[in-house]
Amino acid sequence: MENALRYRFPVLRVLFLVCVVIPVVAGVFYAVTSDAKLYKSYAQFAIEDRSQQATTALGGLMTAVGLSSGEPKSIFTVEKFLQSPNALKGLEDGVGFATHYRAPHGDWALALKSDANGDERISYFRTHVSPRVSTKEQIITLEVWAFDPVVAQAIAADLLTLSEQFLNGINTRALEDQVKFSERSVTEAQNRLLDARTKLTEWRNRNGSVDPMALVQVIQGLIGSLEADLVRVEADISIMEAASSPDRFAPKIRNLEDQRAVIMSQIEAARNRLASSSDGAVSEQIDEFERLMANVEFATENLSITMSSLEASRQNVLQQQKYLLLISSPSLPSDPAFPRPFFHGLVLLVGCLVLYGIMALLYVTIRDYQRI
């Protein structure tokens, strides 16, 4: 009985029927009769920045000699974003991704299940949104499959907008992170300069002097004038004492001697004011004034350096700003990309024949082994 069945229904014929005939006929029948047509819209764009543009010539030279100049990470970051839950959420807020892909737009094989959970929705989204990165040209090709050509184009356009917003968010965070420290340093330098100037103003109000160095010059000028007067008085005294009758000049000599004593006293007082170690001495004022001025100058220089650092940080961030360069706008498909009866039927036939060949080879190998 078993041999008769084998004779009437050879295993290879049954295997061919199961692996080739039934799948191909079912697939072609589905492709011909299905009303759920998928349209594919595609767009191409690149991620550029100013620093990358500055090194384009060098990168091209290195590529020409077989070396790599390093691919920007931002292009792969955008690729990951395009298949992330955030991108799906953005589409839900825009065109309403789930609403379009649920029945009645699709059929039992292609439509999104009405009770699909979060993981299933993400998986379905990634199936119908496909970003492909060309590392050689540094271009992203975005493919979107939808049941309506206008919706496919709208989803692709929304994804481009979301990608641009994502890049803007990266730029904003980079600006905040890199500039925030420099701005804090500038604020601290401004506070130090304000504190140094406040202390200098308090010292000037307390001592009643804007610049003690000017006071030193005044005192030195006074000393010089007093010394000139002293020389003149001593010369007059010497002349009178050397006269033939000095007694008759005695009252004038005493008057001149009194003037000399007063002048010498004034000179001594002026010199003591310059060189004394008391609190009111000019030398002490100069020491404190120079210390306060040094603090002001140091704080001013520090503020200038920190402001230059802030400007350099801003320029550096601007040089690294990423932006989306649109190469090809989202297309409006005219013909469905899936299913195509002839093309997909041929692909299915080839695949089934390959599967049948593998299964037949295994069967023949096992059968020959059993006969040994």
C-alpha cells in the first residue's frame, strides 16, 4: 500500500506542488485581486555643516588616494531618528500615521492592526519608512510606503520637517552646552571687575584723592619750591652776615633765620608725608592705591579674555551647526510599487524554485543514504 502511494504520488512531485505551484499561484492571485496597493515616495537629502564644507577638498583628496577622511556622525544620527518612536509620534501629531494604515485602507496582510501595541506600531512604522545611507556620497535616501500616493508624499515631507527640527534641537543643545560655561565665566569676570572698581571708588572717597601719584608730584613740586626759597633765604643771610657792619642787619637776619626754620620745617613735614609709615602717609596711600588699581586692571584683562573666549565658543558652535540640505523633494508616485503581479510573481517563482531545489536535494540525499 505504501509503495503504491509512493508510485502514484511521487515525493518530488508533491514537494514541487507544495513549494512552487501553490505559493506562486496564491501570490499571483493575491497580487492581481488585491485592492491594497502600496505607493512609494522617496526623497534625498544630506547633512552639512560649515566645518565640513571647509574640509571638502581635503576629504576628496584623501578619498582619491584610498584613505578615509571620516564620515560625519550626524548623518547616522538622523537615520536613527527617522526610525525612532519620536519620529512616529511626530507623524501621529501631523498626518495621523496609524489612521491611514489601519483598515479600510489596507487588507488583512498589509494593514496595521487596530489593537496593535507600541512595539507592533514601531515595527510596522519601520517597515513602511526606510532611510538608506550612502556613506560614499553622504546622502540619505528616504523611502515611504503608503496606500495613497498623496499620503506617501505628505509623510515623507513631514519626516523631512521633523529631521530638520531634530537637527535644530541638536544645534540648540550644542550652543547651550558649549557657550553656557563661557557665559558663566564672563559673568564672574564682570562681578570681579565691578567689585574691584567699587573698592577703588570707596578708597578715593575715603582719602579724598583720585590719584595719589598726582599728589606725590604736587608734594615734590612743593618741596622743590621750598628748597629754592631756602636757598634764597640762606643766601640773603650769608650776604648780610658777610657785610662790614652785620649788626645793623641783625633784625633782618633774625627774621630770615625764622623764615629758614619755617621753610626747613615745611620741607621736613612734606618729606615725612611722602616717606612716613603712618596711616595718612602718601607712601601708604600709593601702596594701597596701586594694589586696587592692579586688581582693576587684572579684572579688566580677565573680562576681555573671557569675552574673547565666549565669542570664540559661539563661532565654534556656529561652524559646527548642522543643517539639512534637500537634494530631491518627496516624489508623488503615479503607479503602485507593491504588489506588481508580473514582477513579484517572477521573484516569487525564482525563490520557490530555489527552495524546491534545496528540499529536493535533501530528499534525494536522504533517500540514497537509506538505500546504502
